[in-house]
Amino acid sequence: MDEHRLRALTPSVIGALVRRGADFAAAEDAVQDALVEAVRLWATEPPRDPKGWLVTVAWRKFLDAARADASRRRREELVEEQPAPGPGASVDDTLQLYFLCAHPSLTPASAVALTLRAVGGLTTRQIAQAYLVPEATMAQRISRAKRTVSDVRFDEPGDVATVLRVLYLVFNEGYSGELDLAAEAIRLTRQLAAVIDHEEVAGLLALMLLHHARRSARTRPDHSLVPLAQQDRKLWDTRLIAEGVEILQTALARDRIGEFQAQAAIAALHADARTAEETDWVQVVEWYDELVGLTDSPVVRLNRAVAVGEADGPRAGLAALADLDPALPRHAAVAAYLHERDGDVATAARLYAEAARQASNLQERDHLTRQAARLNADPRGSG
Amino acid sequence: MAKYLLLKHYRGAPTPVNDVPMERWTEEEIAAHMQYMHNFAARLEGTGEFVDGQALSPEGTFVRYDGEGRPPVTDGPFAETKDLIAGWMVIDVDSYDRAVELAGELSAAPGAGGKPIHEWLEVRPFLTAPPTVTE
């Protein structure tokens, strides 16, 4: 059994322990211990019933921990009286666990950490490495998060939108360490889609697949960024694109539009174009209009200005940009691009340099610096 | 989450409110200052926001490449260097506002007379990895 399939059992095993009377925090710890043991033992002795094995071992770990804690004597008596569990309602358990780990009382960082551990079955060390913080810091973040939700009832109804925001954050974190957070986010979103029939869950999954499909085209071997228009589209993963488009179409057919479906629709329009020139920018603008209506986000309006620039020309793009706050992240980069398209190379070069100073990540800063250098080296802009 | 560097300067920052050089403090005041810094780091570890922190010696050497096959050239320390870093702390927090709040608390470390130094800390965001979704 591979690690992913093992980790996929985590939520239902935690759920089984909670239904036997363990509190969430203790159940989660016990299941982590059982997973470590499974990794050690299963390579040589794979069990016939992996989930049953994990429930048995995790329950024993839970009892050991409860017994070791003398101050919890009363609870120990309580749990030993619990009858053996009936057949598991693991689908509901999995969904409840997503809700609990994305509970609105948690900060985004805590919700992300708790989701990766309790739903994703990752170890604290793996999560700490992915987010480039010490293991002790991540351990504290997770245990504080557990304390924050300790009074939340496990079967309390949750809001799927909060879960989607957490999964989106994990996906967008990209790829910094050994652990592939984008792939992990896709796995967790697939697992969510398997337990709840919801058009925005499908929309987010489609969005992730369509972006993940472009991954190998997005960076050069030296890690520098390749803008969408210059990507080698032969490197796009057509299997992931086909899957993403199909999931999106099924979701859109339900006619309950949401922001992830709209974002996925934009990604699908890019995926549809065999060359950058063939992109249906008019439709892209229409989807941005839809997104503006759904979110009223200034960042969406900024991206819309780029699309308007492509659909109706750079002057129209600059007009769309004029209403927006210049302090927005990437405002200068968008303005630089539109001015260059409009033939104002000097302004574009100045704005690219300004955008580079404001960039929040290294690859983007390098990319923007190179754009400024290119225009400064050839002020007629033919390069 | 975003990482920020909190920079503590020996020189180069605006003058703190309680501006008495450390060698003029009492030993108890120095101990209280150190304890405050230690407690601050421990508290951030407890909140899951601590990444790293180190103090630096004020004595530094400038080093530069001097051509193929030659040892690097060293120079300094320069007494007149305008900016001198005393130490740093890296935090991983939910927002810029939280980074500013924590820097404010760190600046309240006690100095001469047991009163807060009110020193200026420089808050610098780390450049991150690019986000997956950009359009």
C-alpha cells in the first residue's frame, strides 16, 4: 500500500475513534502514532484490512495515552466502558473532519496546518518543511489549533466555502520543499469531491487540475518564470486538462455559478487555445465580468484589465486600469505590460522597474527586472 | 502566512527613546533585557510564529573576490559604517499587521532604568515562492 492510500484512510480512522468516545485532539494524536507504525510494519507485513488495522492500533494508542495521564482517570473509565463500534459511517466522518479543520475560529495558517495533518495524514515534520518553519513551531501551531476547536462538536454542520478557501491556500502555496503542496491540495480536493456533491468543490478541483496541467511549462530549468503567452503548450498535460474541463462542464451544467467555477472557466479557455494568439479573450473578459460580480475583488479587476487589453486593445486595458488603486499588488506590472503594448516603451520600462521593486516573490522580481532591462536596451521596443 | 525579518540595529536606525548604551546599564538591567528577548522568542514559538533569531557580533569583516587563483581581499571593520545589524528574528505570521504588532512588542524590551528602550526595529518581508494561480 502506497503512502497516499495509507494517508487517505486518516480521516475515517480519526472519525472511528471519535465515535468510540475519544476527543478529536487525542484521536488525531493516536492516529498519527498509528500511521508511523503502519509505515514501519506494512512494508513487510501488509494487513488484509488496512483501515481495521489502523483503527485497532490507533485505539490502543489512545487508551495507552489516556492511561498514562493519571489526571484523566475518570475519562479512562469512561472510554473503557464504550461498546465496540458498529459499522463505520466514514463518508460523513471525512466531511466532518474537513469542516472541523477549516473551522471559522481558526486563522488561515492554523486551518491549513490542521487540515494537512488531520485530513491529509501528513506528519508535523513534513508540514513544517513545506512551510519552511521549525518543527517545534509547527507543532505548536497545530496543538493551538486543536485547542481552538476543542469545544466544537464533531458533528456540527460546517460551511464548505471555508474548506475550499483552505484547500485553495494550500494549492496556491505551490512547491517550496520536498512535499508537493499543489499535488497534496489536489488529492485533498478529490477526496472532498468524493464525499460531497457540490458545484464549487468541483469548480475548485477543475481549477487546480487546469493549473497543475501547465506546471512543467511554467518554469525554465533555472526556475525562472515563463509567462502564459510564451509557454510551450506541448508541455501542458492534456490528460489533466481533459479531466479538468469535464469536471467543470458537469459543474457549470447545474447553473449554480461560483467563483471557483468562474476561475476554472478562465483557465479552461486558456487551455483550449492551441497558441496564445488563438485565445478567446472576449470570452475571458466575460468570465472576469462574472467574477467581478461574484467577488468584487480588486485583484480580479486588475486581471480583468489585462484581458480587456487583449480583447479590445491596450488603450481599453489602460482605461479599465484607470479606476483601480495603484497601490494594488502587481498594478505597476499590469500597467507596464499595457503601456508596452501601446507603444510607450519609456513608460513601460519605468513601470517594469517599479513593479520589480514591489514584487513579493523572487521569480516575479527577476522576470520584471528582465522586462525593464529588455526595454532599456532597445528603447524602440522591437526586442 | 508570510515571513518577516525583524532587524535590530546597533547603528543605522533612528535614535531610540531610551537611548543609553548597554555598557552603562546595570547588570540587572542587562539580565532583564536578555530575559525579555528570550521570553519573547519562547512565546512566539508557543503561538507557532517563531522561525529563527540570532544576535550578531558588531565586529565584521568585508570580503571580496580578487580574481582567479587569488585569495579574497579582506578589509574592515569600518568604524564609520553607517548601518550595523545587532541581530534579527524571523517570524511567520498571518498578516503584515501582526508583524508590526510583534515588532512593537519587541521594541518594548527593557533598557536603562528598567524602562522600555522604544528602539526602532526594521520590518522586512521575505520574498516568497510564486503563487500557483496567477491569472
